[in-house]
Amino acid sequence: MSTLINYAITHARLTLATLAFLLTAGLIAYVTIPKEAEPDVKVPIIYVQLTQRGISPEDSERLLLRPVETQLKSVSNVKEMRSTGYEGGGYVLLEFEAGFNSDAALADVRAKVDQAKHDLPKDADEPSVQEVNLSLYPVLVVTLAGDLPERTLLRIARDAKNKLEQQPGVLKAELRGARDEAVEIVAEPMLMKSYGISLDQLIAVTQGSNSLIAAGALEGASGRFAVKVPGLIEQPEDMLKIPVTSTAGATVTLGDVATVRPTFKDATSITRVNGKPAMTIEVSKRTGANLIETVDGVKKAVAQMEKTWPAGVKVGYTQDKSKLIRQMLSDLQNSVATGVLLVVVIILFALGFRASLFIGIAIPASFLAGVLGLQLAGLTVNIVVLFSLILAVGMLVDDAIIVSEYAERRMSEGTPPKQAYAEAASRMSGPVIAATATRIAAFSPLLFWPGVVGQFMKYMPITLIATLSASLAVALFFTPTLGALLGRASAVAHDDRASDRGYYMRTVKFALRRPGLILMLAFGLLVGVVGAYSKVGHGVEFFPAVEPDYGQVIVHARGNLSLDEKDKTLSQVEKVVLATEGLKTV
């Protein structure tokens, strides 16, 4: 270690150039590293979604869920399988053992679902197999509300959805609260009877008309041309031209026996924002994309589109996950700045201005070097990483203080700065490495924490190991180099505060003369604290209780309420909630 330290001091230009590179690269990494709310954790849950329009919960259990459950029983490493049937479909949820191979499990589940398809009803929709991924949850919900016609609001919401999906970093935008459009055909019984057309014939013609028929290709001297019979229905008026029956002299079209009008499918839910009809767009970002940049891009795009919308459209934003990341980034920057300032002030009185400057540099240098290491490792900044960085700020200066204090002591005895800092780094390298290794060892067991919580918490030891290792390098190489170039002996002799007449040394000598008593007191204190907390403590919880940003009111009633009954009931609750002060969005 002494050889490396002496090499760093004697090649000061190379060492300082390396320090400048790390600071610059670390600052760029801090600005550009992807930032997201939750870590990209693989939750050991895969679910199969089954839908069939109009099916009852009982029939859903018998016709949809049981065939799929029978096939999924042979999937390996399944901890628990649960299923739920409801009106219109159901789902089967598989919870796997911790540490499962998500790709293999997903492929196995899809293969079993394919085998169960022949047992499902013909009218059932295609089963959907999905895995739970926290990074795919919505990062922002855009609300569009206003007293506008439903078709106008739907057109605005669909245009906004399509444009938001084109924004960088956006994976998908899901439109909620919108009814699917439909075309309603009203047949005239007297006209159908006069033309000799049955209702079954009318239905068959209507269902078989919306298709595109490829008729091969024609080749000639001027090239090759594809031939197709256009039969796609793009406008409601196109349905009026569909031929229903024909004779040698005339053709009866759908418009001759029926009227067509655009409408919507029956509503299954009603969406309101602050008491007004609304539609929402749930925006999800791509894995690894910068959360803050994605949310800012979405809001900027919505602001540009809002200029072209009617004045009655009210735009709002809810469930904005970037707020938490912005707050934690601000707290981190404030913690770093406050830590540097306090360290400089304290060391200024203890060791002098130059030593306080060398030690103060250790915090941003270690912090930026650690962030650079995280980016090179392919990690992102999330709430766990930010918490770990804030936690590490107070530990980044310990190593530099040890080296600088010993060098200041040697310089006060007449040793030149270059020799003093070289001797301090070499002499203190053992204690400094041991102290850093001890702190790293305290957090390393979190790397082996099993289960989903372990995947969530592993970012803490990785972040602390990166930043503490960087602080070790700063204390042993960069701080001695700066001290050798800029260090000066203090005009005032080094204050020996730990004198034999001091209270601290008297306490130390007392403890050294009675080692058995001190060890017994330490052991008794260890057992006593644990026992006392078990008696009078308030228990243990993974996360502390904090004031939530969002609340939810759940109304329970009998299970066969119509949509109008549900709307009337919730409208009464909505009025009470809207009258409550301090709420931003309801």
C-alpha cells in the first residue's frame, strides 16, 4: 500500500487529473443516470386473465377457470395458486417460490394455457398471461374532465393517448373511462318482410361483411399489382351499401331495410374527476427510462395539445411518481451541501483551513465516484439508492479525517507536508481500511436477503459499498496528494486535547484497570436493551407509518346493484368528499 501511496504523491499531476476526471464523469453520471421510483424488482407472481362478454361469475368458474387450473397444476415451483371469477371473466394467479426463473416460468405458464384453450368456450376471448412488474406501473395519470359531449371528449382523449405514446421514455398510455364505439342497426320489419329477408340472414350478412379479401396479383408489362376486394367498414355510412340479397334486376342493400347510427357500448363504469365527467390516461414508462424526464416530456406534450382543445376541457395530473424522486434528490443535494459545510466549519477550528478544505472535498468526490460506479454497473437511481446515498453522506469523511489529523500532527512537529501526508497515509492505511471494511461488512448481509424484499433492499449495500470504497480511495490517494502540494504547518501548535489530565483519558485508564467489569457492563447493557425493548417497545415494522399522499374510499353494498344504483350511491359520497378542505383531486 505504501508503494501505491508514494506513487500517487510523486505523480501528482496524474493523480489530480484522475480526480478531475472522476469528478467530471461522476457529475455527468449524476445528471444522466436513469431515475425511477421503485427498483426493478421481479415479483414472483404471474396471472392469467380470462374474459368472455356477459358470462356470470358461476359460469366463469366452471367454464373458464377450472380448465386452466387443471393444466396449471403441473407448473413447477408454484407456492400458491388462486383464482377469482366475476361477471365478464376471471383470473388465475400463480405465486412462485423466491428466486424463480421468471422467463422459464412465464414460458411454462403460456404453454399450459395454450393446452387449455381447446377446453374453453368458443366465445371466450384470447387468454392473457402477464407477470407483475413494478416498473410497468403508471408513473403519471393525466385526467381530462369537462362538461363536453362524450364523443368530443373521447376524440380528444384518443388523440392525446396516441401522441403521448410517441414521447421518448413512454412505454404505453392506457385510456380509462372511455366506452367502446359501436354501430347500431335498426331493422324495419315491414321492409324486411316485403323483400323476403329474415333476421338471421341480415345478421349473417352484417357479420361477414367487415373483411378484406385478398385476390392474388396481376402481372403485366407495366409491373405486378396486388388485387383485393375492399370490404372493411371504416364509416357508419359504409354499412348502408352492404348488399343483403339480389336478383337479376336489382340489389337490396342494408340501407333499404334498416337504419344505421353510431353509438357506444353499454357502460360498465363511470369516471368523474372533481365531480365532472372525465377520462384518464395512465402513462407507463419504459424499463430503465428516466422517470423525471419522461414525466416532464408528457406534461410538456399535454400543455402543447391543450392549446388546441376547447376551453371546457380541464387537464389534471394525479399519481405523479416524479414528485417523490424530486424531493429525495433535493434532500440528497441539501445533505451533501450541508455535510460539506459542517465538516469544513468543524475541521476549520480543529485542524485549520487547508485541512478542512482537503476533507471537505472527500464528500462530493466520494459521492460522485460512487454514482459513476452505479451507472457503470447498469443500476438506476431509485428511492432505495437515494436513501442509501443520504445515509452514506455522514460516513464519507471519516477516513479523510484520520489521515489529515495525523498529517497535521506530524507537520506541527516540523515534518515537511509531502513527507507528513505520505507517512500519514501509509501509517493510517491499516486503520482506515479496517474501519471501511467494518462498515461495509455491517451492510453486506443485506446482499443475501432472500425473497422479494431482498431484491428490493440489495440496492442499499451495493450503493454503500460503492460510495465507501470511493471514500477509501479518496482518503488514501487524493487527500494525501492535495495535502503534499498545498498543505502547510499550522502557526499554532497542534492541540493535544487527549491529555493525561483530561476527563477522557481518566475514563480510559479506569476502564483499562477493570476490563472484566467493563465487559460485564457491556454484555449486561446489550441484554438489557433487548429485553427492555421487548417489554416496553412498540414492535417492529418494515416501513414506518407516514402521511399518505392519496386516499381511497371503498363503499360496500350488495353484489347485484345496477350501474345507475352504484352511481347514485357514490354521488352521495362524492359530494361529502368534495366538500372536504385540503383535497386537490377527487
